[in-house]
Amino acid sequence: MLALTFDDGPDPHWTPAALAALAQAGARATFFVLGSRAREHPDVVRRMLAEGHGVEVHGHAHLRHPAAGRAAVVADLDAGLTVLSGLGADPRLWRVPWGDLAGWSEALAAERGLRAAGWTVDTHDWRGDDAGTMLAACEPELQPGAIVLAHDGLGPGARRDGCEQTVRLIGPLVAAARAHGLEPAVLGPSWNAPLPVGNPALSGSIRA
């Protein structure tokens, strides 16, 4: 198994396009959504749930924990959880924006009944790479328990004006995973593989 995960949505155009591509591939994914965008596009979140995908929390806004400070992140997380609960979601995982944890991030997750969830394979789709380039970079890293990071919305720092190449990546990426004997599965707290807590590029550098 491996997990396909998407951050920074829901987007009113690109998230439905991603959902359609996943349906065509017969695959399920996990969406780490922003409460502010879920509030604006509730029907997209309901569609995620209805189609059997995981809906987890990314925050309400997109705060960098070490810079924002604990009090601001507490308020942000609680706001995001409130929105998602109102839409029928029951998050158990929290993907910290940028995977940039502060020294208190994991403790805060535990206080809210959550686990921090990072990734092991980064598509770097925010850069605007084409689907073929992303597939070639990711395929060697597809292995049992892999967690693939992509984005169905445009977050801070994105160098592209849409998520078309991410949508185009979904079908070939699912096919490549299956060629390796890996079936995409919804990511959850009982994930039967190590669950990284943040950005592997920042491993060992959690800050206070």
C-alpha cells in the first residue's frame, strides 16, 4: 500500500478535477484541507467524503508554526477542526503546513486527539513541473508505506497558476504504484507503516 495525499484545498476547480482523475483510476486518496477553504467550498469536502477519500486537517489558514507561535496555531487548528466537524469529517491526522513543526506541535496534536502526518515522497508540484517530470522523479521512491505529497490547491509560495499537471499526474502515478504492487489507500492513524511527522527535508530540525 501507499498513500496519495493532497494539501491546500479544497479548490473549486482543481479539487473536483483531482477527484475525477482518482475516480477514473479507481483510487482513493487523503486530502489535508484548510478550514478557510472548506468553509468556502463545503460541497467539495462533502464530495471527498462521499467518494470514500480521507479528509484530514491542514489548519484553518496556512501558518508556519515556529513563526506564528503556539497561541496562534492553537486558535488556527481549532478553527479548522470546527469547520471540518460541521461538514461531517472527523480528522485524526494533522499535516503541519510546510511540515515545519515547532517543539510543541506534536504535543498540541495529541491534545486534540490528532497525530502529525508528514510525507516520504514529494512531487514538488508547487514548482510547476510537468506530470512526466514529476512521475520520473517520484517513481523510484514508490515503496510499501510511501506517502506521496501533492497539492490540489495553490498555497503560499506556489510558482504555478493552477494544478493541471498534478491532475494529469494522478493516473500515471496510480499505474506506476500498481506496477510496483502497491495499491493506493486512505491514510489513517492506524497506517501499517512508519508515519513521519513532518517534512523529511527538515528532519531533525524541529524548532521551539
